Amino acid sequence: EMVFNLVDNAVKYTPPGGSVVLSAARTDSFCRVDVADTGPGIPESEQAEIFNRFFRGKDSHGAEGLGLGLYLAREILARQGGYIRVSSPPGKGCVFSLYLPRETAGRKEA
């Protein structure tokens, strides 16, 4: 659900001809999944609020949505012991990084 929400947002806000790229990497403690797009990005002034329930940025009014996707992604990750980060240099798209813990049910994943 959380990956779907991020990919849905990336596709929604990336203009025709742009790209959305998913990648994954593994560390000792986490599996990181990145969803990167070439959309307009998120202004720095809004980045602290984008994970709040029902928050819609000033440039998002033309797109469908209720402002719940990022909130739900963060909540799902938090309940699983993970977290989410965003990187969005002005005008250069976004990279949302999901950090999922690798330890499950008391055993370490290989």
C-alpha cells in the first residue's frame, strides 16, 4: 500500500515525457526502497507538512486526491518499525525513500 501510494503520487505529478524510477538497496538493518520522479518537486516550505493527514500542497490543486497517501505511507511504515524521508531540490523532482526494518519475527533476514 505504501509503495503504491508513492508511485501513484509520482505518476500523478510527473509531466508527460518525465520518468518515475523505483530502486532498492539493503543495509544491515533496513531495506530502502526509493521512488524517484522528475516532477516539479515539493517546495522546502511544505516538506515538513506533506506527511500530515489531509495536507495538500499549493501546487497540487489540479490533481486528484485527499491528502492521505503520504500520511498513510508514513503510518504504515511507523507501525512496522520503519520510516520515510523525502529529498526534493527545487524544480528537480522528488525522491521518497522508504526504510523497512529487515528483522522480522525475532529473526534476522538473510
